[in-house]
Amino acid sequence: MTAFTYRTGTLFVENLPLQELAERFGTPLYVYSRAQLEAHYRAFDEAFADIPHQVCYAVKANSNIGVLNVLARLGSGFDIVSGGELARVLAAGGDPAKVVFSGLGKQESEIEDALKAGIACFNVESDAELDRISAVASRLGLTAPVSLRVNPDVDAGTHPYISTGLKENKFGIAIEDAIRVYQRAALLPGLKIVGIDCHIGSQLTTTLPFADALDRVLAMIDQLAEHGITLEHLDIGGGLGVRYRDEVPPTPAEYAAALLPRLKTRNLKIYMEPGRAIAANAGVLLTRVEFLKPSAHKNFAVVDAAMNDLIRPSLYSAWMDIVAVTPRDAERVPYDIVGPVCETGDFLGKERKLALEPGDLLSVMGAGAYGFVMSSNYNTRGRAAEILVDGNHAYTVRRRETLADLLALESVLP
Ligand code: LLP
């Protein structure tokens, strides 16, 4: 299923033409599809239907409370990495009992808020963090459910910046230390060991690294059992990739098929933390061509979105598909699609064959994950508005930032 389709020569999201949304709400504009978000969530939920499981959508991928609310209504849990993300989940009507808290630098106040909210589990990444959670829980007279994030040392075969499961990465507890750390955790006050967790990277396009990591974690679970430590759940993390260009990532069903034979015989509840696979292809970034700037070497199309709106191309050299919303019947020539920010690295795409005129509307596809959430105010540019489409209706789920918003937090010397 795709909610983004051409009809009568122009791109629609569900039942609405993107052209109309751009006119109504202005550009740059993030547009998300409720139906597409729901289809992606259900694909995970149904793929694991044969075993006890909980999908915990990784909030960092797209944390708009409108998006979180759509998923919460379907029964989604949430993987959070900050007190801020917890507040978003609660504001969106999410169930704290279905929240897992990842991340390697949890602050005391964040731990306290999560304990009081009654989250399902803290995914712990170090000895020092265990001590901190134990101290906070003891002070509050509460018990913290914990799981250790182990680092299985597998190569996810993805971009180095988004690969997390190797020995040299900062994440998780080395698998050879895990037994010792679990034994320590068992003795600390205020903690209850409930699970084990692993996340090896993002935008994985084969099942093999997931299966490898799972085998290592299952072996670890057996070893723990020999030491008298039994677990209730296994969190397999996120990381399933999406198609941006020509990748053919496994579907959630294929991902599940690779893992289920190993899991069916175990008496474990499976948690998973997909982010990108739920949000990326449920959203686009709309941008308008301001100027065409031909030169002897290159043609530039200067658009009104920039690296501050969508940083993936600049930061990871990520390829995002860029299409004309209403394609012209004219010769297509290669353009570098660049923003107005004063950096050579400010581009959305290079050498894209398009037939363009100033004022044309472009859609950057696959921008629903790690798009708006990574945006900034660089060059004093207000962040884009976010729109959530549901059938024939479009709702503003975040209004465009104004200059007044940007200046409101600042002051001059007396
Ligand atoms: N769980 C943990 C512990 C994570 O660190 C992440 C992502 C996820 C789940 C969700 O992974 P996903 O299913 O979305 O692959 N900004 C980068 C991606 C960074 C991913 C960080 N961790 C990008 O734009 O490609």
C-alpha cells in the first residue's frame, strides 16, 4: 500500500492533492499519512501475532504527538530516549506501561519521571547507569524494571554513523561482560531484572545481521538461566530499513519469518523498536522552487527547504527521492536541488533529472522519519509546519514557527 500516488497528473496523499496542501499551508511543509502509518504499524503487529509481543515505536524517528497518538490508538508502545520523549508519549495518550526507555545517558530527573509514570522497562547501557537507577528507585521506594542492552558485536552493514552493534561503538554492554553485570544488577536494591535488549543499527536491508545478533542474545539468555537469572522479555530493537532509492529491505513479515523459528520455542515476550520502517515512507517534505540557476558546470534549483529542514542528505550523504508534484511534459535535465542556507553541504539531492520552472512544487519522499525531528533553526529559519492527512482531511499537527517564536527565548544585556 502507498498513500502517495499520482492521479490525473498530480501527486496525492490519500484523497488530497499535495499541490492544494502546499497552497493552503505554505512550504516547506511536512505531510504525513495516517493510513500509511497505520499500515506500517499493523504490518509489524500482525507479523509477530503468533507469539506474545509488543511493538514499541521508536519515538525519535518522528515524535510529533499527532503521529504518536495515531499509533497509541492502535495499541502501540513506545521506545523513548529522553524525559522529553516520555512527556510527548503521555501528551499523545500513550500507555506508560508499554514504554521502554533506551539511551546511554539517562539523567536522574528523567529516571525519576519514568519510574513515577510506571514504564515497562529501562534498557540499561552501563554499570554506572545501573547504580544511578538503583539509587533513584530506592530513594523513591519504587522498583525499576531493567533490561541490559548487550552489544552482540555484529556488523549491521549500514552507514557507520547509524551502526551501533559493533565492539567499538559507544552503545550497550559487551556480551562478554553481560553475565557479570546481570549478577551485579541482581544484588542492587530497587531493581528487578526483566529482560535483555539489543539494537545493532539502523536502515538494515537484510535479515542476516538481525538473525546473527538474535542467536548471540539467545545464547546469552541460556547462560543467564544457568546462573539462575531468568528473563521475561527480549527486546530485539529496531533498525529495519526502508526503500529510499533501489534498496529491497525485508518486509516486516520477512523480518519476522527470519526470527520467529528461533523465538517460538522460548517463553519470552518479544519487544521491538521500529522507527524508520513505520514513519519514513508515511511522510514527505514539500518544497517550492524559488529560482533556477544554470551555470556552465551545473544547473541548480534553489528551493525553499534546506539542510535545517532535512539534514539526512548533508549529514549521511543519504539519497532521498525528489519528484515533481505535478510533472511537466518537457525535457528533463539534471539539477542539484539546493537550499538557501550558506553552506556548500546544503543540498537535498544532486544530479536529479527533472523538468522545472520557478514556482514548481517538489516532494522529497521518505521524509517521515528523521526529518522534522532533526531540523534546526540554523540561519534563523523557522521550522516547517507538519500536517497529518486522514482521508479527505488535513490537520495541522504542528504550526509553522514564526520569527516571534524564534526570538522569544532570547534577550539582550541590561
Ligand atoms: N532503538 C534504538 C535503541 C535506537 O537507537 C534506534 C535508532 C531505534 C530503536 C530505531 O531504529 P530504526 O528502526 O528507526 O532504524 N538519524 C539516522 C538514524 C539514527 C537511528 C538512531 N537509533 C538517519 O536519519 O538515518
